[in-house]
Amino acid sequence: MLVAPDPPLRPTAVLTEHGRRFVTERHLATLSTIGPRGVLHVVAVGFTYVDGVVRIITSGASQKVRNVERDHRATVAQVSGPEWLSIAGRAVVERDPESVGLAVRLYAERYRQPRVNPTRVVIRIDPERVLGSAGVWAPAPKG
């Protein structure tokens, strides 16, 4: 069953300096997508959050890619002790070499150089709703 796209939302918060550090330190996260039977599909991932965009590199034939292609809703969540954040939004799969190259460079800066993968794609999430522990997000400037 295909889900009709929701109207785009704008996040009402931005990362604080503490939050920016939290999303650049080496922590793994979970990615939640909607599986083929409507049940959450949750997997461990590395991700980057740069310029307000979440990027996750993965193989093009993965279940998470198939899920995003069927239903655009996705959430990435990171937890470390008492600190946590989640970023939910509209996901798309990017396959062009420029997008994949950028995502690989960003991933290598945060984690390590990933292995070569000729089928690599990027799951890009444009945030619509953000949550987190105290001090991670601040209200977005009005305007």
C-alpha cells in the first residue's frame, strides 16, 4: 500500500552547539522505516547530519531502501547515555554519483572510510520533526 505524501513541514528547532557536537561524535544510531507489512523496520546505522540533512549510506538492494521507495517516512535516532535525539522526516533514495560521493565523504569524516561498494546509494532524510534530550535542540529562529 502506497502512502500519500504528507505536506512538507519545517523543523521547529535547530541544533545547539552541544547538539552539533553530539551529531559529529562517533555514535551509531537506528533507522526506522515502514516495512512491507506496515511494521516498523529498525536497523543500526551510521549517519551524518550536515546542513540540516540526514544522510545514510547503504547498499541499493537493502530492505531499508525498498521501504523508503514504498513509503517516504523515516526516523533516525541516536542515544548515548542520557543524551538522545531523533530526526523524523521525508526520505528519498539518491543514486547519482555526486550525492553518493558527498555522503561517503561525510561518513568517512564522522566514522571511517567505508569499504568499496559499487551498489551504494544514499538515504536522504529531510527533517520535519526533531526531538531530543535537554540542550540538544533550540527553537528555530522565526522568519
